[in-house]
Amino acid sequence: MRLQLERRPCPIATLLLVTDEEGILRGLEFADHEARMHRLLRSHYGDHSLKDDAAPRAITDALDAYFEGETDALDKISVATNGTSFQRQVWKALREIPTGTTITYGTLAANVGRPSASRAVGAANGANPIAIVVPCHRVIGANGTLTGYASGLEHKKWLLNHEQQHAPVLAG
């Protein structure tokens, strides 16, 4: 598989955007976790090539809008992953968590129909190759603590604070 990599600054770090030849987002990671990104790409895609090239404008525009406060702009980004069926189910459920909110691993497990699979959900979260857009940062521990963010707890804290400040008001 041929993949493209763009290094793009954002308010908290440089982002690594990995897209395929069709312009679909396949990976997103903070540059200070680049080794993790390469490990996940090998795990998901095996033999692949990665060349420096710009990400599609639709992706970069949506990310820019997100960081400028339009936190629901991420919903416009198309993603593709190559994990197991269970991982993809968890990652899809992550995209359904409303911006500005958090849920627990147990709640996420129940949402995917596996209420006793909190640890498996946590492992799927940890294997998520698309940070921010597939918002695993919105999952917290049962006691409300910020736990288990492979891209760094400082990044998780920043993202959650940013989203809570700028989240669209949900109709009740």
C-alpha cells in the first residue's frame, strides 16, 4: 500500500497525517509519538511505502477548523482503518461520542454490545491509528480519571478542554 505523510503544525504539537492514494485518512498521530504511528502502520498495513506529500485540502481544512473552535468539523473527514472487526466496531463507536463529552470504557463496551469487554475496548482504543478524528481521547476511566491515552495524557487533557470550550450546544 502506498501512503502519504504530511507533517502539519497545530496549537499543541506537530501532527503526522497519513493518507492513501484516494485521499482517505489512514493515520493521525502527534509527532512526539511518531514511533507509535510507524508501529501501527506496520501492524495494519504490513508492507507499505510512506512518502512525504501534502494531505488533501478537505482534511487539513477540517483539522484547521477544529483547532479554531469548530469542533464538529472532524465529522467531515473520511477515514479507513485495517484493524480487526472488533477494533473497527469500537473505532466507529468512538466517532459517535458527541464532541465535548466523555464516556467510560464500560459505557463504550456496552455501546458495542459487549458490556463485559471493557479491557478489550481499552486495547482497541490503544490500537487506534487515527488520533483526534477517531476520538479515543473522549474515553475515560470508570472513576472519571483521564487514563490510557497512547498519544500522551497532556494531549488528551488539551483536546478535552478544547472540545468542552468549543463544543456545539446539544439540543435537549
